[in-house]
Amino acid sequence: MRNSLYDALEVLPSASVDVIAGALRAVVRRFWSVPRDASGDSEEAVRFAALAASILVDPIRRKDYDAALNPGVGAGPWRLPISGAGARDVAAEAAGTPSQSRALSAGGGELSQISPEATLPKSLPGVDALAEPLADGSAWASPRVWLGWVIAVVVLQGASTAFIPQWGEFSPLQSLAVACVAALFSLSLAFWLSRPVEAMGPAAGLSRLGIIKWRREGSIFIGVPPPQHDTAWIFKLRLMELTRSAAGFITATSLWRRLAARAVDYAWIAVILYALIVLCDKVIDRVDPWLIVIRSPFVLPVLVALAAVPMEAFCMRVMRTTPGKWLMGLVVVTGATRPSDHNKPSFAQLAWARAMRAAWAGAALGVWPIAIIRAVKNWRDARDSEVDWDASGDSLVMERPMTAPAVATAIVVLLSASLILVSGWRRDYGAIWPYAVVWLATADSHASRSPTPQTTDPGSVSAPVPTPAPLPETAVAAPAPVPETTPSDAIKSRPVKPPVSASEISATEAQMSQQSSAAHARRLRIDSYERQAENAQRSGNYAGLQGSCKSWTTDQPGNSLAWRCLGLAQFQNGAGRDALPALRQSLKLGSKDPQVEDAILKILRP
């Protein structure tokens, strides 16, 4: 048996196209795992992969290659058709030789691509994706990367200004200090992560030796000399090799970098979706409970995973990367084994298939419990071979040395998104919890008022009631004298309870239900006052804050927080003297409050 492309790829001749494409991607990953290769083995391996993909991925060419590989099948060596099958038939008939394409298609199969003439092959269509130039290192060293980091720090400072209102608000100075600490932490961590690490060389193997010597092994292509690429493709490949070596791109990608890049992409998409939902909540008040459910930690991740599919497909088609992958120094080569003369599937279809597979197999469409369960399998596949979305998009992931500003920007984006989402979810929890408590209390009261019929089993025998033991004779006291009363006097002195009618019982239950509904409505009004006051204070609308707090004191006059809210709102709105009664009432009903006392001192100060 002669050496063949199957032997070099270490696959069976009956292997499927997907298995062969995976083996070809493994060859490219192996030989591109080092940034520089002075011996030229990487270029030879890529040319081999492109030629092998042009033959084995195409079903008609693979059929003719298998026919020429087996002894006794086919009259000549494997050749690329100069033109279409019909032109070869005409040329064969003009030369007086039978047409092999018609002979092979007589059995009902596809038209053969074996050349009927002993003409030297001109060229084979290559894989354009492997020869496309990569981005050089100047893109990651641009000052605009530092500008992105500054913008991310400003967003973090704005997010920390309203850091979880239930725990206490940050002043602008405190939030600025938090942002500065986070910026220094991100820079320190980024410099440590972007330190230069020596890349490991590819592991040697039988296929490595066979692929390196493929040009001297004419039997692999079943012909001497083997098919050649055109000079334009070779020039593009060498140009790509120069940019790859200059920028330090390798295919030995680290798993944590790919995970961090995807987390950054999901983070900024989640922040944008959350901001849109909150904006709708401000404009439309009637669907507030539904919007709270939509931005909950169980529904929002699903929307993020769905929104990431078109975003990732578009960025892959246009830029060959995503914002998160770009910050982490990753580039995706899509269509690594797709011959250039094939129109289907297109690069846009491959990018969409990869994005869909990543959302389904990787993120489990945002259902994070299932994604956590699948994480172990995905991690193992990425470490040993390739993940499902790389195989679906026929893609290779390449990485370059990271830069400190890009990594720092990614870290700050993750911190800002986490702070915004966690604080929003905690605020929603605080808004939903009172309603849940009232609903549970109402359900419990209805359950307690419902009569529970007591049924007795006629066949059951009741347990005997124990009788008390007789007291000793010495302990028995003499009975007290009973005054003599006539039966009429006893009847007059006995209190008579009027009978309770069914209408009175129903009226009592209706009154209790009305009181419960009134208490529930009052609780809802108080919660709305608190929420309106919080929104007005956050936006600086002190006039609206004063109106909400005044309604709060009217509905709940014994609450010190309501009087505190009204007094501080009047003080901040410029009505200092009018705020004194409310501030004093707040101190009278509540405990010592330094902010209220400081406001009173400022008002009374001459």
C-alpha cells in the first residue's frame, strides 16, 4: 500500500469529511504553536494542509483520488481539471480516446474529475483563510487602548456612586477612591498577566515527519510532480507568515484567556441590555413587575446569550475577532479547511454556525446551571482537541502576547458589569420582598380562617379518660357554705349570650378582609413612596423628593424615616426654616442621626 494523504493525517480512508477537516486543523495547530520557525516547516505544513483540504474535502476530487490510490483503478495519475467536465469530454473525443468521466458516470455516480490527458497540473485551489494576513502588533500598542481603559474606569466610578443603596451610598469622593483602587488593581494584575512567557514547541510525531517531507514523497499525491499552488497564494502565505511572526501569533491558546474573553463579551452585552430594561422601567410604570422578572439573574443571562449570537457572527465576519477576544489578544481564522473554489458554506454561514454552537454548547443558551455542568466537558475538549463551536465554524483560534492596557480594560469592564448587575439585582430583591411577605401573610390568613371539618371514625374506639386519684381523707377540705338562692335569682344572675347569626359572621369576615386589603394597599403606597424618593434623590430632583416624602409622612406619621426624608429634602431644596419641624420630629421619633443634627445646626447657625 502506497503512502497517501490518509497516512500523513493518521485517519482512515473511510473517515468522514468532518474527521478529515479536524485532522487538518490539528496539523495547522501543531505547526503554528510557535511564533517563529526558521526552518520553514510551518509554511510547508500549511501548504500541505491547504492542498490536502482541496482534495479530500471536495467529494468529487476525493472520489477520484481514492480511485487512483487503489491499484487497477484509473489510467493515469491524479490531475486537476483544466476546465469543466464537458470540455474534457470534448477534448477526449477530439483526440479519439474514450471519455473517462463519461465511463465513470455511466454507473450512476457523479462526474469524474480525473484528467484524461497526461497534461502537467497547473495549480490547485488553496484555502484562502490560512493565507489571510493577521493584525500586526501596533494595534494593541495604540494610545486608544489607554483611552478605553480610562473610559472603563469612569464607568466603574459611576457604578460605584450608587453602590447597593441598601448598604449605604457612596459620596463622589468615596466612589472616586474606589475607582482609583480598582484601576491600580487592574493595572497590577494586567502587568502580571501580560508578562512574556516562552512558548512550547510542537510535539514531534510520525505525521510531523511525513508532512514535512511531503514535497519529496510524490506518492502521497499519486503523481510526479505533485500539484502546486499558484504564486499569488504562496506570496499571500509568506506575507501572512511575516505578520504572524512579527506579532507573535500562535495556536497554542490558553483556556483561561478564551474564557475571560467570552466573559468580557457577555459582560458588556449584559450591561447594555440591563440599561435598556431599566430605561423602559422608567418610561413605563405599569409593567414594572414584568421588567423585574426579565432582568432577574435567571432570565437576563438567556437574553445575553441570544444577543451574543448575532454580535459574535458579525464581528467574526468583519474583524475576525470580538471586543473581548481583541482585548485578550485572540483572533479567529474561520474556514480553515474550506477550499477557495467552494461557494458553500460561505464565511458568513461559518461564523453564524460557530456563534450558534458557542451559545448552545458552551453557554447553554444562558441557563447557567446547565452551563456549569457542561463546563467540565468543554474544558476537556478545548484542552485535548477542540470544542464543538470551533469544529462547527471550521475555525482556528490564534493568540498573541497580551498588552497591559488591553488586559486592564477587560478587568475593569468585568468589575463594572459585576457591580452594576449585583447592585441592580439586590435592589430588585428589596423591592419584591415586601410584596412576597404580604402575599404569604394573606395566603396564610386565608388558610387559617378556612374551617377544617373534624371527622370521627365510627369504628374507632376512643381512649379512656384517666380519672384522678382520690385524695386522702386528711387532705379533703370542708366544702364552703353556699348561699341559698332561689332558681329565679340564679336565672336572673346568669349572663345570657345573644345568638350569632350567619350574616354577622359573614360581615365580620368581610370586615377582616377589607382591613387586610387596606393594610396591603397602604404597604404598597409606602413602598412606592420609598422607591420614588430613592429615584428622585439619585437623579437630583429635590422637588419631586419633597413631594414623595410629604406623602410618606401623611400616610405614615409615626415613621422617623419619613420625617427624616421630608426634612432633608426641604433642607436640600433651600427651605431651611420649613425643614426644622420635620427634622425635629425625626429626632423625636427615632434615634440619634448625625446627618439630621448637622442639618439643624446649619439652619440655626447665625
